[in-house]
Amino acid sequence: MHSEKKTVNIFASIPYQDQFWKGNLKTYKELLEHIGFKVNVLFGPESAGVKEWQQIPRANFNILISPWYGQSIVEHLQELYGQPFFKFPHIPIGANETEKFLAGVLEFARQYDTGIDYEKAQAYIKHESRAYYEEIDNLATFLLEFRYGLPNHVHVIHDAGYVVGLSKFLLHETGIVPKEQFIVDNTPDEFQQSIRMDINNTSDKKKIPLVFEPDAGQVQNIIRNISHKGRGLIIGSGWDKELAKEKQYDFLSASVPSTYRLVLSTGYAGFYGGLRVMEDIFNVALTTYK
């Protein structure tokens, strides 16, 4: 089947297992369309349904945004249709990682003579980045005012894509230091090493301890026995709210089951996803501010 030069299929957030899946897929589609691609997202309101699924073999290449889930699909498509795939191993949250993600896709596309207008694509990325940092500047005054009431360290209890994505984002773009991080998605052994490397590459100065533990109860026991100076934050599922209360930490519900928030079209991916994470964290901190 003839491949269409600028068409890509995306394999990313798992519908319903990730409560931000609709928002994330919408973001990926918009970002990639703005740099010149035609995008099949396959799931959710942005997908054209069966018609889009029928177009899967026509894509020029596939994009996998995931540390491991979906890997077997893109490998199968590579065998079946000779479609190469670009892999970004965690959710790109905020400017740093979104820029890296888009630059990676463009670099990959260059090998396949896709006919993308690279100058136009770079101009779009620069524009979005500038808008993002303008918001960060606005945030600076707020942070100066409230710096003693904000969390200074965080434990994330989530699947691998979020644990790595949030750790990188929080350390580099909010200054909240990731302490012990917990991956609870039952990651197959063969992917654990590359995920460790990905999180270790976050910083030369700070080592982020990583625990693979699918038993959320066990994770809570570990956190119960950990003590760090300053105010803490737990980003996890509804089950972790009581633990946060026990430790007098702030709590943000960001994984399923989520009995404490409603998510319709919110996403955490991309430039605006990063701003949304900040809003969520700082709003939580403000409600407990004394």
C-alpha cells in the first residue's frame, strides 16, 4: 500500500486506564498538525473512527509515546507494513520535554523525505515556547509570595510514562524535587532498565530513586517509613489521599481510580499540559495554606 508522506499514526495514552488520555491525544494531534503532519490518533473524539483505522497502513511512520505499552503494536506494524517508528519514552510535560519530543519527531522525519517545512515547524515551536515562558514569568511573582507554603519534594505513584514525565517536569520546571518514585503498572522486566536510564538522565546532580512495585499497598508502607525535610506532595490515585493526610503532605489525584476529581478533556501533555500540572499542584497547596 502506498504510504502518505506526512501521515503518522500515534500510539500513546491508553484509553480509560489513563484519565488524561483524551486531553493528551488531542494535544499530540494539535502539536504534530502544527508542525506539518496529518495525524491519526485512532481513539477518542479527535479520531475519525473506523475510517481512520483503515488508514493505519498508509502512514509514513508511527509515533510511540510510551516507555513500553504499545511497543509490540508498533513493532508488529513495522513487520507487517515496513513502517518505521519513532519512540519517545515518557509523556512530554512542559516546555523542555515537549521541545525535545517535537525536535525528535522532526529529526526522524528527515530520514524519510516527508516534505515537512522545517523552518515553519521551528517557528511554531519557538512561538509556543515563548508563550509558555511568559506564563512562567507571571507565575514567578506568585511563587515568591508563597514559597514557604509550597511543597519542596514529591513522590509520584503512577505508571512509568507519568512517573518519568512528571519527575523531569517537576525537577526542571517547578523546583519540586522528586524523591522516591513508584511505578505501579507492572512493567515487564525487559523494559525496566531503559526506564531507569531515562529517569537517571534527568539530572547529573540529583539521583531520583525509582521503585517498580505493582502493589500499591506496599508502596504506601514504603512512603510511610520515609522522612524528608520540608513540605511533601504525593501525586497518585484516590487511594493515596489518606496517606498524604497521615503524613501532612499535599495530595494531587492524577491516576485511576480517581474518586476526588472529574476529568473530561484535561491533559497533562505538551506546553499547556505543563501549565495545567502547575495549576493543579499550586491550587492544592493553596487550599492547605495557613
